[in-house]
Amino acid sequence: MKLLTLNFLTCAIKTCKTQASSFPLHPKDSELEIIEADMNLPFLKNILPRLMWEELRLICKELGLPDLPPTAPTPNDLVEGGIQEVADGQQPADEQPSQTAKDLHRVLLETCIQEGKLVCGCCGHEYAVKEGVANFLLPGHLV
Amino acid sequence: MAESDAAGTTYEAEHVHEVYEQIASHFSSTRYKPWPIVERFLKEQPNGAIGADVGCGNGKYLAVNKEVFIVGSDRSTNLVTFAKQHKPHDVVVADNLSLPHPPHSFDFAISIAVVHHLSTPARRVEAVKCILDLLRPSQQGVSGSGGRALIYVWALEQKSSRRGWDEGGEQDVMVPWVMTAKKEKAPKKKKQQPRKKGDETIHGGANVENEPEEKKEEQVETQEAKPEGDKTFLRYYHLYRKGELESDIEQAGGSVIESGYEKDNWWAIASLK
């Protein structure tokens, strides 16, 4: 499971979902693996506004990964040499990912939790991650 | 949990979830071609859009657009194992009535051939509501700017299909999935039509075994594959009649943007009201 996915996951229990403390889920006893993925710069730029930066920083800290920068990068930060202005109707120059983009890609799309648990900060329920897949099925009494 | 709801859960566990776990591998091998309207919907999404595929099965719709990021979910651990190969997306095991997503965090959602597996009207409306609740609401003052969901369900009206269902018929049916025994040498004729083998052969009504006419049809279907070696699994379906999906969406607090019929299915694109 990619760390990006944690940006879109919370506790499956309905009463937790509306509580701020249920997001993000906290990784525990995690085994991480780097699974290489193609770099897609436009994609990375486009998902920036969707990232819950503070929460992703916290997850990285909990996983013992290097600190993310204190503030989220801008699209401009992701392009080597910055985004070049292009006149209307002209093809933009081929943009290359900056080191910031490469780092972000590595953290969000290549760093995967293969085994471990995800813990809800609201109810404490633990969801197992096995072979890279988190299981959110709830026991009957919690549905 | 209400009593009828608990009954629904138990019923679906046996007649839907357990069946998919068992037929996962074979089911997955027959599911690879995306339906045109679903494909169009996915390709229309802008680069970097965030989506959910509720009941993603083997993940065949995760292969359509690599410029968006989709979190797929399915109740079947075995099917999710097939779905996890599709990059750059990700998948989790989850129940569609208890989805592990923060409300209103997705640009789009799809749920293809899933909601018809819920066994009571209330549970089907709830399933639709769970999908709609994933969607981003419209920005203030900009109507139609919110996230959109595409939902597909099997239709009761299937005049042209060999299943023989049509308007006025029984809507709650058990649909067999026939798995031919692996050791059997399939007749050549069968090999040329791989998609037919093991695909749906259909019976109306729950008491399939007691309906001689239907039984006769099944024997015709499976004769060549030596039925004694085959295994038949029955899955529960609620067949939607015309207008019913739209009504479920309204009841779930959504509004229908576009809807229609395609190849034995009703579909609708909806947003939050």
C-alpha cells in the first residue's frame, strides 16, 4: 500500500469518520518496501492540492522516514528550473522533475507498507496490512 | 443494527461474498473488457483526479486511465489480489457499507455491478449513499462542480439476452456461476468461445432446483462440458427495473445528472444534491 493512499483512508467505523482524530490512520509495526513506479510529473503537480501535508508529515515521522519539508511544495517547486512561461498556442518545453518532485514521488508512490497495522486514533481499532493490502472488514459488533 | 439489516448481512455473506471468494480466479479470467460508458467516464476525468472504485473486483477498470489515482475496494480478498497489479492505483479490502474513506474527499467514484448484490431496498439505498458521500460537494455558487459517481446495475429488462428476464418478472434472483472442472478436456467447440464457458447461465426465481423448465435449459448449456465435473455457485442479484436506480439515488440524497441503459444494465451518473 502506497503512502499516498493513506491520504484517502480513515477508520471504517461510521462514528469515527466524522471525528478529526480518525485521520490519518497511524501505521504500526510496519514493514516498508520500495516498489519502483513511473514518475508522472503532471500527475504529481495535479495531486498537490489534495495532499493533507501535516498529516503526511506525521505519517512519515511515525514510519521513521526522513522529514518532509514543513510546507507543501508548489507546482513550481516540482519542475527543474521552475515552470517556464509559454505563449498561447505554443508547446511548453519538456519539463523535468526537480529533486523535490523525485523525493515526493519516492515517498508517496514508491514507499509501500507491505505488512503491519493501521490504527485509528479515535477508537483504537487496528486494521491489518498483509502483502501490501489493508483489510478494513469489521467484526460484526462494530458494523 | 436493525434485525432486518442483520439478516441482510448474513444473507449476503453466504450468497454473495462467499461465492465471489470461491469463484474469484475464474471470475477474474472472464473480466477484462471495460464497458464503453465506464471507459468514457474514466477517460473524461482530468489528470491527477482522485477516484474510488467501490467493488472493484479484479480491478479491470483500474487499467483504463493511468493519469488519475484510484483507490479500489472490494469485499473479496481473493479478487483484490488480482486488482493490486494495476499501477499507479491502490486497493484495499472493505465492505461497501463501511468504506474506509474520509467523507467528501474524492473527485469521482465508480461502482460497477455491485449495488445489485445488496438484498434489501434499504441496504441498496445505503450502498448508493455510501458512494455519494465519497464525493466532493460543489464549490459554493458553482453548480455541477462537485464530484460525480457512475453506478451500474443489472437490469430486469433484458428482452434480447438469453437469460429470458423481462419487465414484470421476479426481481430477486439467484444467478448460477458454472465452473467447469479443471481436469476435463474441454471440447474444441468450447475452446473457441472462452467467454461463454463458465459465464452466466441464468435462472429466474430463488428455487432454481425445482423448476423443470429452467433445469432443462441448464443441462443443454453444460452437457458438452460433462456436468458431473462442474461446480455451480449461486449468487444473489436484485434486478433493477426502469427508474429504480434513479429513485435509489434520489432517496440517498443525490441528484441524477445523466442515466441510461446499456447492454442489459441500467446506469446513472450522480452527484451530491
